[in-house]
Amino acid sequence: MPLPQEGDRWEAELRALREDLKELREEQREMANSINQLVTTFRTLATHLGIASEPYTRREKADTTRDLPGFG
């Protein structure tokens, strides 16, 4: 039985790595969809329960110039 050539071995390794990368990207897409569903649920619940009068939105930039209460 002949030994596999160096190039063939590299090609097989590359194919395996490409398949792994494809699977990881698919899992990443599924996780992103799940996170989007959680965010939507959080916004709906927060508005429904009166925790937020408007759906949650991220502020542009925190005001770092104001003093925090209780810290003198």
C-alpha cells in the first residue's frame, strides 16, 4: 500500500478545516438568531411590565463628566 503524498495529506487537512469552519459559521448564525430573539423578548417584557416606557435602546455615549451620587 503506497503512502499518501505530502500534497494529498495537506489537501485532506484543508478540506477538514474548511468543513469545521463551515460548521462553526452555521453555529454562529444560529447563536446570533437566538440572541436576537432574546433581545426582542426582553424589550417586549420590559415595555409590558412598565420597566421601560419605551423599548430599550442603547445610548450613544455615556456622560462621564457628571458626578456620581454618593461619591465625593
